[in-house]
Amino acid sequence: MPKIVAAESHLFELPLPEKMGDAKHGLHEHFELPIIRLTTDNGLEGVGYTYTGGVGGRAILAHLKHDLTPMLLGMETQDIQGLFEAMYWKTHYVGRGGAAGFAISAVDIALWDLKGKSEGRSLVQLAGGNSKTTRAYAGGIDLNFSTEKLLSNVKGYLDRGFEAVKIKVGRPDLAEDTARVAAIRTLIGPDRALMVDANYGFSRDEAKAASDAFAPYDVLWFEEPIDPEDIEGYAWLAEKTSIPLAQGENLHSANEFRQVIKNANVTYIQPDASNCGGISGWLEVALMAKKAGLTVCSHGMQELHVSLMSSQAHAGWMEVHSFPIEAYTKRQIHLENGLAVAPDEPGIGVEFIWEKLAPFEVH
Ligand SMILES: [Mg+2]
């Protein structure tokens, strides 16, 4: 049984190509990428990672270095579930999500990478193997863009082959949001999917008014209209709008997902393996969604989620997020007839270009 003999953690602060805004987080100028590299005594390396919107990377790095690495060294790598639980309980008092949850997610992903490499199997095979492709949409962080720039941005997505797009909403004036949604619908035509994302910028009543205003434009889902923890609010809104609701990127523990799936009346659930317990956590949520008859989607880190989403029969649309992690990996997402194609090499299929990351390391 291979054992972990070394664990190396790094934090990178990566620039964004331009300033990107949403309703609740202001302008993003960079994002953070914590990475852990696990080496085993049979010479394999497993790489796992997470990311943030620019805050918390140092706390995640500290969890990786000081809390998780000491317990991982010398451990056998096969029992991922056992290691996951050990990490969960080790950090439980300060964790159950948060920075500790992001750190556990990174380690879990590295363990799955090792599993795939040692068994010679790709992540899509390990995770369920339903298909080799998944529906995908381009998710813009574009609330700060002028309508003209928004339209040219979305035109760029269509030129790249996307058949579905998501824009941010939550401008100060609802009429402005509505005009932007209408303009995008006109641009993409009636057959492509259009989603909107408020990043919980609305109150319950504002979200109700917004969904009434957006309804004529055939919106596939309304993402995070209100505070993701306001489960009763989601159930209330779902009764009052014809637009299906979506959320999940801010749920970081199995229990949070259980509560939302049971009580919030959302249609699309959007776990992110970078923060909900890695691949183990994502698959657990996917199973919960399947049992509840919901569609599982993903948020961020498309270079990894392409395999998880392809593996599941009840998958909806994978987000191709605007944080370009894949600018630092050997393989890029590519679309065939609007579908994103999963990698087929052993492991998670995400290999970083270390020389490209190096200038951005935080020391
Ligand atoms: Mg979102």
C-alpha cells in the first residue's frame, strides 16, 4: 500500500485579465490558487488545489501546512473516505467549511489524483463514467461592464462555441438589469440557454421583482438571488417565480447541502469541488441531488469539473468560470458541438505548468 512521504503546499496570487465585478464582492483584480503536491513512496505525485476570489488563501495555506500535512505524512493513500473523515474531524472545531474546508478539498483532490494515477484510470471513469462530455456555459463576471462591453463579451463566448451563457445581475436599477437581460437574449437568439446570477445581492422582495422582470426572456435559472443561507427565502421565492432557482457555490458542507436540497426548493444545485470537500464532497452532493430529483451543476474550476459533470447522468450545465486557472495548466477546455470534453489521462487530468505559476507565488 503506497504511503505519503512528502507534502508540499504553495499559494499563488494570479492576476485577472481585467477588473470583474458582481453584486456582492465588488471588483475582482486577482484570484488565489492554493496547491498541495503529495508524493508517495512508490514515486507517484498527486496534485490537488482550491481557489478563492482573492481572500483567505493564506489561511488555507496555513491549514494545509500546519494542520493537515502532519497528519497525512506516513498515511496510506487508498482509503480516501477514511482520510477525508480524519481531516474533517481534525479541523471540526474551526472548520465545517470555511478555510479548513477549502484545504480539505485540495487534499481530497490530490488523493483522487493519486488514485487515478495508480489505477491508470481517468477521473471521469473513477467518478461514474456516464459520458465523456458535458453541456457547458460561459459564466461572466461582468456586472461592472457597460452594456456595449457586455454584449461584445458574450459575442466572444458564442464565437468560442458556447451554446449557453450566464450574466451577472444586481445593478442599482432593476430596469438596467432587465434591459441587459433582454439585450443578451436578442444577441444569442431564442435557442441558446441564458442564466442570470445575482450573487445574493437582492432582498427577497427585490428578487421577486427581478424574477418577474426577467421572466419574459426565457431565463433557464436565477442563481443566488438572495442570501444562500436564507433557505426559507428560497422556498418562498420558488413558489412565486416561474424561473427555476439555483445555488451551491457558497455551501461548503454536506449538511448545508442536505438542508438546501430538502427545504429550499431549488432546481439546480451547484457544488464546487474546490470548497465542498473536493471530489468526495462533490460526488456526495451529486448523489444527494440524484435522490432528490435535482439537476447537479458545477461552479468554477472547469478543468476539473468537466470530468465530474461528464461522469453523471443527471448533470446539467458546467460553468466555464472567468477565473482562468486553465491558463496555468497543460490542457484547456475545448468544446465539440457546444459540449465540453473530459480528459482521458489517468488522474484528475489537471497538470499545472509550474514555471508559469512561479512568478505569482506568495512567500
Ligand atoms: Mg455564481
